[in-house]
Amino acid sequence: MFVTADLVALSVQGVGGALAATAAGNNKDPEKGGKIMLGGIVFQMLAITIYMGLAIEFVCRFWYNEPFKLQGPSRRSPNWSLHVGPQHEADVSGIYAQFSYDVRQLRLPSLT
């Protein structure tokens, strides 16, 4: 589901970029393509935010051993371990920093 959302977002960004580049090459206003590209970036950021929310919920349920519906004894193996640390937090922070940079770079005069 999230891979599909990411592919759709990347396609929308590509279409917007192509429209903006074509318009700029023909000495026309590339604003329409820029808005489409910005819409693709915002959609991608929304999809990643939803994904991260669900991933955090999964990690919390796993960590505290509280599944959505508890049906009998826990099947969790004592050999399982969960490796979530500063590196993963840095990865998520980097993704959001890159998105906010992209959105600022695409800020159009009519959107400010």
C-alpha cells in the first residue's frame, strides 16, 4: 500500500517537473507544473507520516507485548530483539528535513 502511494507520488512529481520544464523551455509560466510537483511532494510526505505512525504503533505494541487482540498466551520468542535506536531516529529526521527543504525550494510566488 505504501509502496504504491510512493510510486504515485513520484509519478505526480515527475509529471509536474516535466510540465514545468516544458513550459520554461517554451518561455511560458512553469507555475502549474510547480504546483503539481509540490502536490506530489506533499502527498508523499503525508503517506510517509501515516506509515511512520503505524510503524510506531507496531513497535510500541511489540515492545510492550500488547497486541491488538490478545488471544491466549504470547507467542513472542525470548530470542527476539528489537533494534530501534538513535540511527533510526536520525533516518526519520533526515527524511523530514529533506521534505521540508524540497517544499521550501518549490515555494511559488502565489503560494506565499
